[in-house]
Amino acid sequence: MTIQRYLFALIGLWFCSACLHAQEPVTGAPDPDALFTSSDPRLNANKQVAYHIIKELIEAGHWERADRYLTERYVQHNPLAASGRAGVVKFFTEVVKAKPSPIPEKMKSKIVAVLAQGDLVVVSYVRERDDPKNPGEKYTTTWFDMWRFKDGKADEHWDPATK
């Protein structure tokens, strides 16, 4: 192999390795609480319920408050939790083993965006994961929750969870 070909191959490998590490980290909004508002009263009400689901139920583990924010029929599209308010409460209290903690004044989750349209609210989060190709290193990606609201409560839920 000539020096010229060797250098060309090294430069090619260097460019390819840069492509493999080109992902930009996902970052959250500086004030996630502010994303849960809207000038439209209906959208604002739905965003506020989503806010309390995340802050009180998911973050602080106060599943005894689920009846404030989830309908009894709560349709669940996450394959790990059963449908019905009782099913999701059981999932978080018995499978995840969430324990109640003080409800924070401000949301702890790193939120990328909150979108609301009609009866739907979508919340996208920063999700930090272990890098399977580089043990001990982390990378960020995006997670989401989407709820359909009915009569002021979440009635249906989607997320990207798999079995």
C-alpha cells in the first residue's frame, strides 16, 4: 500500500468516525413548568392536568391522587401496564414500586416540549440511557407521553415503551 493510499484510508476512517459521534445531546427547556400553559382555556386545562400527572404521580409517586387526573377507564397503550386507572396504579405501585415522596414545588423532569391540540397533549422528555456500545458512557434521546383528555381527566395514554 502506498503512502498516498494509506493517508487517504486514514482520512476516510477519520471522517466516518466523526459521523458515528455526530449526535447532538437532547436538552430540556430552562423552565419546564412554563411549557404547561396555553392562552386557550381548554388546552391550558389539559396541559395543567398533564403537568400534575407528571409532577405528582410520576415524579412524586402519589398514586393515591390518580382519581384526580385519570378516568376510571384510562385506556393504556403501554404494553407493560394494564388499562384502567386501577391497572396503571398497580403498575406503578407494585411493579415499579414507586414510593410517595414530597411533591416538588417545580417539576424535576427535563422537558423538551409540550404540545396540545384538541383533546391531546404530548410531552417530550430528555431520556439519558447507558450506551450499549461504550460501557460506562451515556447518551441522550427523547421519550414521550401522549394523553387524550375527556371531561378534564386523562382518558387514554401512549408512549414508546416496548415489552
